[in-house]
Amino acid sequence: MGKNTRIKALQLRNRQKSFLIYIQNHADILILMLLASTAWYISNPYDLMAFNDPWEYFNISRGLFSGKGIVLNDNYDIVLPPGYPIFIGLLYFLTLVEWPTLLGIGIASYVLSAILMKKILQLMGFCSHLCTVGLMFFVFNSQFLIQAGRGYAELPMIFLFLSLIWASIIGKENKGLTWGIMLGMLWGILSLTKPEGILLGLVVISLSAFNNRNVKWVAVLCFIVLYLPYSLFLKNQTGSWQLSGKTYVNLVLGELNSPYQNPTNDNARYDVIHRVWDNAEEAGGATEYMASFGSKILERLPHNTERFFYYLISTYSWIGCCFLIAGVMFWNSIYRRFIALGIGLTCFYLFFFITPRVLTLYHVLFSFAMLAGYQIILTYINRLRNRWLTFSFYGVAVFFVSFQFRTILRLLLQKL
């Protein structure tokens, strides 16, 4: 009887241990399922309304797949790039549902971006528990969760950006041209989703393929093949070469916060666009804007810099900022250059405005740098051979992950 009891107790202990190992190995998937459900819960279906990007993307996509082209209310809308509307239109054509299509794209991009983030961290050499910490730090960001629940284009942009980073790392030793074709296609699709993808892809490809000239030129050629039709379309409609129709509208109107961003009704918004195309000089004139460009930067820069540092400290805490500095200063040289160039290019936006896409790009770069800084400091602490100090330092990781999660918790409490 006693022997059977011991055997049963041992079997129970083994089952409990197996369950704990399963939870540990699949913790990231469970976290993502929980957060995807949270994004679905806090999403607001009334966000699919006039005068916001999801509404515009969705209606442009319906026009594309009904044979009207890039039109909205019988007017050409060439302000937004076509990559996201094409993808939305394809899914709408297959499913014939409106809001769940956008919400599904946002949540799928959120989950796939997180999975890619963990894969990239593993390829960069982080150990398994630090990869889990990096994943939680990456996904516990209120900007990401809100955008996932509202169908904005920032989440597909981040997913494509991470796909480009992942492809550049796994193909680093590949000398074949297939790698260059894959990099060029991802670069082109990223740029057609958001114009910022042009600079982001340039940074990633120049750092990953700088030792292989053939791969680099194949990637550039594939990018041109994908992006050139859109550039030719813009040239045909506006009479000038440009990378982004929205940037052109804002510059010609003489201000970055243009009337295009603040319409009173649907017709007013598109009257602004066509006033620019028909007579740029009467619309405000890019010459006048460029003449006062320096003074406008000086006006915006102090305010935006203050907002940026407030966002940095309120989102990541002082401890997270210390990890960020350590990661930027002492990480692997290639990765350090990537972070520095990425942050430098994104800092260009401080001259103008702080937008959700800038904050999401910063969060991707900061996630890499902060985890690198945490690993560097943890390695130094391990050399001291003090178990209590090492255990306490793991508590720091819990702190700056939970520091971000507090905003998500606040959103949930507001919804209840």
C-alpha cells in the first residue's frame, strides 16, 4: 500500500513538473493569446468612421476592387500609399465583412510581429528567458495594443519592418541572389505601406548586405520594380516626382498641420487635395514654406523634444532609460549602428510632429537596445557570483515590464 502511494505521488509530481515545463515553453503564446483577446475587447467599432485613416483605407480598397481605382467619392485620393488598401481590399473581397477585416489585420499583425520579435532576439544571441522578457516588454505597450484594436496601418508597417530585419539576419551568410530578391520585395512592400519604409529599408539592407555588392544591387532593383509604378502614378497626377502624396500636400499648403488633417466635412477634405493639385501657388506655395523652414523647425523642436522625453520616461521609466543607454553604448557594433541609424532617422520627425508611427518605430528600436543593455548589466552582475544580487536584478526586469503593462490595465478598467 505504501509503495503504491509513493508511486502515485511520484507520478503526480512528474505530471505537475511536465505541466510547469509546458507553461514555461509556451508562455509567450499564452501571453499573445491573452493580449489579442484584450485588443479585441477594448477595440471600438465606431472608429471605422469618416475622416480617419482606417475609414479612408477601407473605402479606397473597395474602390480598387470594384474597378474604380484609387478614388473616394469620385475623386482621386493619392495621399495614402496603396499597399495597405490593396491588402484590405483583397481580404474584403474574400470575406465581405467590414470592421472585422480591419480588426483582424491589426491583431494578426500584432501577434505575428511579436513572434518575429522573439525569433529575431534568438538570432541575435539572447538566451531563452531574456527572449521571453524581451517579448513581454515588446507587446506590453499600449500604443501597439490600441493600434491593433483599431486597424491602423502602423501595425502592418512594424510587421514588415521586423520581417525585413529577420530576413537580413537569417540570410547574412547567404551569397545567392535569392536573398537579395527577398530583401528587395520586403523593402518595396514596406515602402508601399508607409513611405518611411524607404529609409528604414535602406538602413537595414545597407548594414546587412554591405559586404555583398551583388545582393545589394539586386535588392535595390527589386525595390524599384515594386515602387516605380506608384511613383509614376503620382507623377502623372501631380506633375512632379514625389515619394508621398501626403507629404506633398502638407508642404504645398505651407504647414505640416494642414487643413487636410482638420476637415469639417468630406467634400472639404478633398477640395483641399484638388486645390493643391490644380494650383499649387494659390494653395500656399512650397517656396514660401521652404523660405521659413528653419524658423518653423526652431519653433517646433523645443516643444516636441520636451514631449518626446516625457513620453520616454513615462513609458519606460528611468531604469529603462538606463538600460537603453547601456545597450546603445556597449552592444555588438553592427547592431549598435543599426539602432543608432534608426533612432537618428526617426529623430528627424522631432522637427515636425510626434505621431503614432514614430512612437511605434521608437518602441521597436528601444526594445532591442533596452534588452541588450539589460543583458550587458546582467553579465557584469553574474561575474560577481552573488546569487542574491542576480536574483534581485531579475526583479528589475519584472518592474520595467509591469511598468508598461499598467497602461493596458488602465484601459481595461475603463472598459469595465
